[in-house]
Amino acid sequence: MTELIEHTADTTTGPVVELSMQQALNRALHTLLAENSDTLVFGEDVGTLGGVFRVTDGLQKTFGTDRVFDTPLAESAIMGMSVGLAMNGWRPVPELQFDGFAYPALDQIVNQVARMNYRTRGAVPMPVTLRLPSFGGIQAPEHHGESLEALFAHTPGLKVAVPSDPGEAYRLLLQSVRCEDPVVFMEPKARYWDKRPVELAEPTEPVGTGRVVRRGSHGTLIAWGAMVHRCLQVAELAAEDGVELEVLDLRWLTPLDTDVLAASVRRTKRAVVVHEAPLTAGLGAEVATRVTENCFGDLAAPVQRVTGFDVPYPAGPLEPQYLPTIDRVLLAVQRTLEY
Amino acid sequence: MAEETITFTLPDLGEGLVEATLLDWEVDVGDHIARNAPLVEMETTKSAVVIPSPHDGRVVELHAVPDEVVRVGAPLVTFAVAAADGPRAGIVGTVPEEESRPRRRVRLTPPTE
């Protein structure tokens, strides 16, 4: 059995508490609101209700209605207001309630948030962190299971962060909100209830670094968000067959950590990238290209992609067939082994 | 099974109506009621409507009697419902179930090198 990498090197020392991802994000927001009076949290139902996933629970009570507040049901206005607030020195942390409802706000995100800093030659930065509950896996209705990371990663000026577990969620959110650039912070809904010990400590690794979650020598599984957990399951099962798989959690999709990708694949010689989004023009294509550009001579097999299908995200009962299954990932690994 | 109580308050039954008159209860204290089964008939200035039960549970208290005028937001009925033992989903979706032993059909052949 391969060892699990303890990720303590990533943090300074802090108290360890058992938290779900929802609670870890809540703690991070609490820390951020307490440390900087310019930080504002707003969105649909984030105030009185505390968010549909309880991520903003209790924040309005602690920090008041001027700093944590409900907005009208108008995503474009939420992001437009973020632009104005950021221009005037505030540090907005808006929430768009679900991935599919980011589409009405794309104009503000792409045309304003992402390029204001560039347009003004750095005079008007946009320290906006858009919290976006994302991806599938909770059998929600239409528009509640979308994977928009390729869209945001393809928009120059935005950074994209995707945590995979509660500890990562805590640290990545602290980094995102403190960052002077706009960050789209995609929270994997399927992992919201996942509970594990979290060290409440400062992140020490720079923005844009991926991490090795599990060491292995026969191939590398590359993922982000909920698919990291899926890949860890696959690695555990592969080990029963004598195949030792490395698991990479990219955690930042822009900037993308090419170094960690290349270093891993040079050692393991095989790469399988796993994501929930459809195959065509998905971020897996970018990952595969970077691996090929950097490790072409080391590869024992072409890079494989295991993804959602090129169809609109399906209704809840079909999710288990749409999302990458353990067997689909294992098959892709086998293709690289027997190439 | 552990139970918890949930009090249902009178919702706004129309466009900004502030109160409604209770016409008749469809349940008694102690009754078990299924979710979406008829709970109570209320009359507003516009119409009489039957409100379906928002919960599956036992009726433990009725907070108003027939002909009483109930303000929007005032307690209407208290249910005892089965307490959820795991984490609870939000307003949308379900909590994914974690398999203790993930199932597989595909077996791998280790590389020979």
C-alpha cells in the first residue's frame, strides 16, 4: 500500500479540528471578515438564511448587515456591484448560488472583473473572489451541476481555484480572498459534507501550486475538486492489483502548475486526467497538452482523458452514469499500461 | 427513532397578503400526516385555499382554531418528524452516499518493466 502524503508542509502550525468542507469554508470567511474590515460577503440568501449550503451561516449575525448581506435574485447585478465595490477599495466576496446561474453574470465577469486591472494598467485591481458552488454529484435539478472551469480558465485575468477537501477549502479561500486578482472559487458541492481533521493554519504554498496527494510509480491520475476523491478511490483499488498510482490535485486551474505535472509524469510515464466537464475542449485537453509538451519523450502511452460526456448535464438519476466512474478510470489506466 | 419538532408558520398565500382566516383543520393533534397531504383550509380576501403539509410527521400542536385570523409568519402547526441521523442536504439536492467499499469490475495488469 502506498503512503498517503500528509500535507502538513503546506501549513504553519494551527489547531486541528474536525470540519466538513462547509464548516471549513465558514471558518475561512469568518477569519477573512475579522482580519479586514474592507471584506464584504453578499449574494442570494447568504445573509439571513446563511446560504443554501450553510457556508455563510452565522456571518451576518457576527459581522452585521453592512458587511454580510442578501442581494436581489440578479447574478449580473451581484457581479456588477462587485466591480463597483472593488473599484472603491472594498474586497468583495460575492456568491452566485449555483454554477448554472453564473451564465447571466458572464458579461460582468468576463468584460469587467477579468480585465479591469489590465485595462487600467494596474491602477484598478479587482480583488474579487467569486464563490461558486459547482460541479455535480448531488442529484440536483438542471442548472445545478455544471462544470464551468474551462470557461473561466480560458478568460485571461481570472484565477481559478478548486478545493478538494476541507483543509484545502480553508487554505485556498484564505489565499483567494487575500489575492489582489479576481479568483473564481469553485466549491465542489458533492464534497460539502465530507468531514475530516482540518488544521486551521495559514497557507504557505504560493497561489498556483498543485499538490501530490498520493505517491505511486506506475502512472499519474490528475484531477481537481470532487474527482480527486474519485482518483484516490481508484488508486486504492489499483494497489490491490499491484499497480501504484500517483494522484495529483491541481487545485489551481489558472495558474496551472505545469511543474508538478511534469515532475510527476516524468517519474510515472503515464497520465490520466479525470474531470466532470464534457470531453471536448475541456481542461483535460490543456493538461494533456502540457504533459505532452513537457514529457513527450518520457511517456509510455498517450495521455488519457476520463470525463463527462459531450451532452448537457443530465438529470439527477443519470449522474452516476455521466460522472467518471471507478471502472472508466480503471479502463483508461489499463489502456496506458498495455499500450 | 429520534424525533425533532418543526413549527410551520403561515406563509404569504397571495401577493403580499398579511393574514388569513382559518376555516378548518384537516388533521387533529396526534394524527400522522404525509408530506403534501391536505393540512388546513385557509381563507384570504381573495380565495379559500387548502394548504398541503410541508412535512411527513405527527401533529403535536395546532396553534389556531377555526374562524381565527392568523397573521402571516405566526405559528400554525407543530410537527414531530424523524430526526435525520447523517448530514442534511440544503434546499437543493441530496447528500451523496459514501460507499464503504467502492465497487469495481475492471482489473489491472501491472506493467512488466
